[in-house]
Amino acid sequence: MDIRVQIDPFIPGALLDEFSGVQTGAGAIVSFTGLVRDLDGELQAMEIEHYPGMTEKALMQIIEEAQARWPLLGTLIVHRYGTLTANEPIMMVATASKHRKAAFEAADFLMDYLKSRAPFWKREITAQTADWVDATKADEIALKSWD
């Protein structure tokens, strides 16, 4: 299990190669990379805040829950903080298992948690506003589906 909360940019393909290279016995590796999106073409930046220590502890707990639900061989969560611009990688999740269904479901579970409950605070900055981003209703419904 690998958790990285970092200010520095990352290269998703390089991280996936690194993750894949240490997964002994895996029959499936699933990854997801989230990008800073600019739906209206007006985003100047996204600022992401977190509380060091608290964030890593929360991410460790959700990985432990995923490992209790699925037979995982490895997990990776990378999440950036600081000021990011449109199209930059903001986060990545990877899971490894002997079988694809467990790897897909665990990655989906981790993503739903990250979108709704992980202790990161995001603010979208445009020329006109600086608004905090809340979890959407769809994010909340997706997370509840795991109960």
C-alpha cells in the first residue's frame, strides 16, 4: 500500500510502471488518473488544501477498508495539493489483484471515497470568482452504493 500526498507534479505512466513492476502474482492492474478540468474555459487555477497527517491517516483507513473488502495485492493513491492548472494530473489510484473484478471494484470504491470524503479542500479560481468545490449529489450517491 502506497500513499503519496504531494505538491510536485507526477507522470501517471511512470507511476503506473513503478506500481506494476512490484506486483507479484497480479492478474489485473487498474488505474485511474484524475485531471484538473476546465469545463467553461475560464479556470485560472485550482487550489487544493489539506491537513498533513490527518489526510494520510484518512487515506490509509480507506485503503485498509478496500483491502478488507477485496483480495488486493497492492494499492496506490497519489493526490496533489497546492496550485494546479487545467489538464494537470491531480490524483491517481491504482489497484492490483489476481482478478480484474476485484481490481476494478476496489479502484472504483477508492475513487468514490476520494471524490466525497477525503480531507482535501478544493477552490476553483476564475477571473471573476474563487469558489470552494463541494461533492456533487452524484458523488454522494456513488459513495452510498458501497454501504
